[in-house]
Amino acid sequence: MRRIKDFLYIFIYIIFLTSCVVREIERYPELFSVASSSILGVNGYLIGVLAPPSIWILEKDNYGRILFGYREKNRSTTSHLILQKQSEEYVYFYPHYNFLLDAFFDSGIIPSEELEMLKELNNWNQPMSDSSKFVRARIVGRKEDGPVSEDKLIEVGKLIFPDATSTERQIIANTIFLRTDRYGRSIYFRRNTAILFQPDHSFDIETGILEITDRFNYQTELRLFMEANGWDTPFEE
């Protein structure tokens, strides 16, 4: 009888935490969508615990841009991002330099000069740029899985990390989708490594992986990696 009660308590607790995650993301689905399409490894919850993320608005400019904070319980960083604009279905943001990652998780210190630089890079309080300069991402209420099949993700995961002891389900759970380009290329993230697939879901171990060496400052490193793999250019088989 005690085991049944323990099981019920655990089940009710999981349902409660799941609803917290949904409620937090439902408050700001557009901001969650920017974060989950911009920052490597953003998942929307703490795997195995379902602890909800924290999302809060810091400031808005005269043209509707939003500066906001985002934090997940399993990440020792506070992220600050800028949303350029949104429609009913999509959010729009500048690629690569629309966010900064702050290592001062516990103190909550946000260097003002870094925030001012982030604003400058994102044309804060300037007339809106043409939408062709933005990344467009669908507004979602949960993290998307991405276009590559689970079998392919497992195959590539074992190829990249041959000595890992992860089960196939753990490989899937810990391979986090970032976004696709206009031609179908996609980027995922696992164990401090960015993984890029071409539109036909092919993968080249020589060029398709990037080990992130500085988890607080990788924007340029990631941009160069994406460009070297033809990101946002027509695909030729």
C-alpha cells in the first residue's frame, strides 16, 4: 500500500511540475521561442525533473523590440536576448548576436556595458530593419524536435562519441535541436558539441561538428562554423 501511495505522490508531483513548465512558457511563448532558437542547449525544462524556466521582460524600445532574460535550472548562466518583432505565428531576431550569456548566475550581476553592446548590435531604438535580415522562428509552446530522425541522431551520436555509455534514449533526450535554415540544414547540440546536418540529413564528421570551447562566448565561433557548412545558401547534392 505504501508503494502505491509513494507512486501516486511522485505522479502528482510530476504532473504539477509539468503544468508549471507549461504555464511559464505559455506566459511568454514568443520569448521562449527566441531563446530556444538562439542558444545552444536550451530545452525548456530540466531533464528528469521538469523544473520550469524563468522568463522575464527587462525593457522595451520605441519600436517594439523586447530585451528579456531567460534561465533554466540546469544551466549556470543567465541569458539575455532581444526579440526584434513578432507576428501571430513567428518571432524575428538577428542571427548570432541577439543574445549574451552571463556567468554571474548566483549574484544576478548584469554588466551594463555588455547590455548596452547587445542593444547596439540589435539596433535598439532604431527604425526596424528589413525582415530579410532576421531569423524567423515559429512560435511554439514546447521545444521542437527538429527534422532529423531519431535513428539518424543515434547513429551520429555514437559516431561522434564512441566511448560514451549513454543509452539510445539518453542520446535522443540530450541531443537538443536549435533551428533550421531556409534550405533545410539543421543544428543540434550535445555534450558541448554543435552538430550540423545538411538538408538531406547527411552528416560529415570532418566538417559537421564544432566543440564549444567557451560556453559563455561562442557566437562568432558558431557563426563561422555555420557559414563554413553553407548555412542559408542553396543546397547542391
